[in-house]
Amino acid sequence: MIDNDGHRLAFYVTKGHGPTIVLDSGGGEDASYWKDLAGKLHSATGATVITYDRAGMGKSDAVPGAWQVKSAVSDLTTGLRQLGVTDDVTLVSHSQAGEIATYFAEENPRMLSGAVLVDASLPPLYTDEEIARINAASQPQVDAAKNDPDKPANRQLIAIAESYVPMHKAYHRATWPSSVPATVIVSEKTPFDGSPEDAQRWREAAAAFVKQGPDRTLITAKGSSHDIPKDRPTLILKEIESVVDAQH
């Protein structure tokens, strides 16, 4: 358990040698999302593998109020430093965790040797028009979550909704450091499988992100839903191993 800013967070460490692989799950998920991949990664690479529960998920304390991505970045940074991890990190971030990864990379570029962004939420998507579309489309789900606000996934959804518009207006201006290589894996169906227009914008945002800097690679997980780690685990393992190997 790690202490940060008045709350405690659960980190799970499989010790290895050399590099460290950090797995960060998407919205509404905790460290258990990676249970099938973490052990395989450790066996394949020999690296230390770390997963964790973000605030309000799993065994980590909830933090009241609107979700703040910078607080999540602080939680991850503090946790890794308290564990003695200061460099040679490959960060693997799914979905919403792409936002944490982007700000984390901005603040800690020397800590990262590379990143694998798995159908991740990336800055180019969030034009004012797209923010308004997503915010409106998600409102029924948010309203339904308010009927059971104590459920962790619902609590997180409500907290994200409270800060969604201003947070993503700011995120649209965020930049990924050129010194950190990134592999971007985009799913074929995306989180917007029911909206072809938004799904296309998601894919275009991934492509735009890759073109914005050096050492970035775009891979499409054909036939996959947004849950690429569940649908195409072998692909995820291969790409993480490739990023780790490229730095060593």
C-alpha cells in the first residue's frame, strides 16, 4: 500500500530484473484487468511487472469529488518512486489510462524507456465538437450510474463526468515528449462500436498522434473490440516485448 496526498493505493509487484513494465487499466477497471497478462509478461521478459488500483478502484481508497487526471498522475508517480522505480519503465496504458500516460510522460520523460498505448484516449481526438458529442452521448450512462453511486465503476464514471469538458479541452493541448518511443495499438471496433463517425475519429486521432512525433508506430488490432488485451493478448504481449527489447 502506497500513501499519497491523504489516501492509500494498492500496488502489485512481481519482482524481476532490469526493466520495469507498468500496466495501467482503463476506466472502471482495476489491476485485475491484467491478471492473465502480467505473469506471461514476467516470464517472457524477466522484467519487474507492476499493476495497481487507481483511486476508488480495487483496494485503493476513493477520493471524493470530480476526477482529476493530474491527481492520478501523482498517484502513479509517487507509487513508483516509493517502490524505488525511477527509470527504464515501459508504460502500458489502456483506454482512459492513455490520458494518465500522456501527462506522466510530459512530467517524467526520463523515467520512461517506452510506452505501449492500447486503444488509448489520445489528445488529437478532443476537438470541441467531439467533446460535446461524447459528453452528450454518455449522459444516459452517467444518469444510470447515479442509481448505484457506491459501485466503484459507477463512482468513477460520475466523477469523470463532473470534470469531463474542461479536462478534455486541456488534454487536447497536451503533448507527448519526443524522447519517449510509443507504440499505439488501435482496435478495429474502438470504444464507439455503435457510432461509425466517432469510431472513425478515434482511429484518425491515433493516426494523427503517431504522425506528430518520432519513434511512434501504429498497429491495428484487426477484429478486436476496445478490449484488445482480452481479445488479442498475444498481440499485446508481442508488442510489449518488442518495446522492451528495443531499449535493451
